[in-house]
Amino acid sequence: MEPKLRILIVDDEPLARRRLRRLLSEEAGVEVVAECSSAREAASVIAAERPNLLLLDVQMPQEDGFALLRSLPGELRPFVIFVTAFDHYAVEAFQVHALDYVLKPIDADRLHEAIERARVRHADSGVPDIDRRLRELLDEIAPRGHYLERILVRNPGRISFVNAEDIHWIGAEGNYVRLHLAKERYLVRQKIGTLEEQLDPRRFLRIHRSAIVNLERVKELHRLPGGDYAVMLDGGARLTMSRSYKERFEKAVGREHEAG
């Protein structure tokens, strides 16, 4: 009798977790031991439950899926099927290191294929080889910097992607951010601080507690009474830069000038 796959689902999106659990209920020989919405929560569950397969979201607030894997000692690292929405670099890396992944929106047949592959590996006890591949993946990603190049946008009945380089600026709206492009506007469920950490700091800079700007779109700065600055973008937008962010802005522009 084949050993049962004990699965932990790690994804910050409730709908994604619900869909994964529903699809897994149709798979024979699997047991969902728990589901977690964050890397921190998952680390505790992994230590307690010792699942042998992880369905792991790549992009999550605070710590992403890669951070979770780095935090686990080798003996606690289970097999991993990465669940990702948009990060093409991550997908290429998974392919290079022969690690499995499932793209969002999750396709039932593709998930079944990945589960079957994990089942075979688990039966063959290939943990040392899988752990080596994971370590190689984490070592490759760490020095290169892991920044978003595309952002997932959900609309009723449709999922689309926005290239980071096309964004002029980003504004905070509570637990959401609005992406401002040349003509389009997109609302994304993400806190501005979390998104800031995922964007390339050589291109995007926080200029206000509620605004991030694409440095390539900055045309002029005008000093305002009180020490703040008006930031004029080439598309016509006018933003305010708090004086507390001025030093960071000058350093970023200086780096950009040196690189040029």
C-alpha cells in the first residue's frame, strides 16, 4: 500500500486555499493536515505536524514562500509544489531545478499531475535529492534579488497581469493599493508596505506613507511650504513627497545617475 501524502496548504488567499482543499478532496491517498495563511504560521505547523508535502504560495505578505523554506532545517523540509500567480523568474527557476509548480488560477489536471509526481517521489524516498534541489534554488534566488516584474490583477470573471515597468505610481487605499498606469487604474488587494518590499528599490521608491513612485517617470520636483515637495511625473500626475523621504529620494536618484 502506498504511503499517504500528508499535505499542508500555505496560501494567504482564502479562496485559493478553499479551491486547493476542494481539488485535493478528489485525490486518493491524500490528507490535508492543515492550512496556513502565512509563512510564520506554517513554520510552526510544519514542526508539529511533519507534513510530507507542501503546497506553497510564492508571494505572501511579510514573508514569502522562499523565506519559509530558508527558515526550515533540512530535516523538516517536505516535498514542495510551488503555487504561483505571476513570477516568471520563479517559474524558470523551478524548471531549471526540476521542482514542481502549479500556476494560478489552479487547473485541476495540472494539480493532479503535480500530486502524482510528488507521490512517486515520496514512495521512492527521494528526500535528499529534493532537498539538494531546494537548496540550489534558494541559493540562486538570494543573490539576484527577487523582485516583482508582473503583478496579478483580479477583476470579476477575469485575471490579468500588469508589468511593473508600466506602473507610473502606486497609491495606498487601506488594505489595497491602486496601480496607476498611463491610462489604466487597477485595484489590488495588498498593503502598500508589503508591496514596497517586493518591488525593485532601484526602480520604485516610497515618497510618502501612501505613495510609491516609479523613478523613471519623475520629471520635476517643486519645493512646497513646510519642506515637502511636489513630484511631477511625465504622465501629468502630481504627487507629494514628505520631507522625511527626501534623503532616500536623493540617494536613489544618485544611484540611478551613477548607473547611467
